[in-house]
Amino acid sequence: MAIITIDNLQSKRIISKDKSEKLLDVLLKETDWMHACGAKGKCTTCKAMVMEGEEYLSSRTEVEEKYLEMQKLRTDERLTCQVSVYGDIRIRVPKQYQLPHLTYSE
């Protein structure tokens, strides 16, 4: 079991019970999360900023490595469609991918 806390979404907490499930799928069960390409790793709109718990995330995929090289992904960011969670983490939604119908704190 893992607890995902979204800091800038009123510290919303989401529980993940399936270690094989992608983070995006876990998030979408409890909230809305940007994902323009349909979770295929062809964009970066589903990215999350990892504040704590990087060690509880699966290894970077080739897709994430490609975006790192292209400087479209920072070292503290992960694509939620590519990563699985194995323990408690804290994340933030990057400002450019915040959805207009949700209320975020900065």
C-alpha cells in the first residue's frame, strides 16, 4: 500500500493498493489529472513534481529518459503514465498542467 499526497491540491491523499498500477491510473480514480496523449508517453502533460519519496517510484523508462535528454522533463519530475508507486510519496501538479476546474494552492 502507498499513500500519494498531492501538496498543491489541498494535500489530497490517495491510497494505492496495487504496486503494478501506473501512478496516472491511481490518480484518475480520485481526481482529474492532465494527460493529453491518453497515457501513451507521447507528451509530458501528465508530469508530476516529486517532492518526497523518489525512492518509492519505479525506475525511469526509456520515454522518460528521452524527455530528460530533450530537457522537457526535469530530474525532479516523472511522467505519471510511466511510473509505478511502491511507497508513500508527495507530489505537486506543475502550474502549466493545472486544470481550470480544480482549486490549487501554491
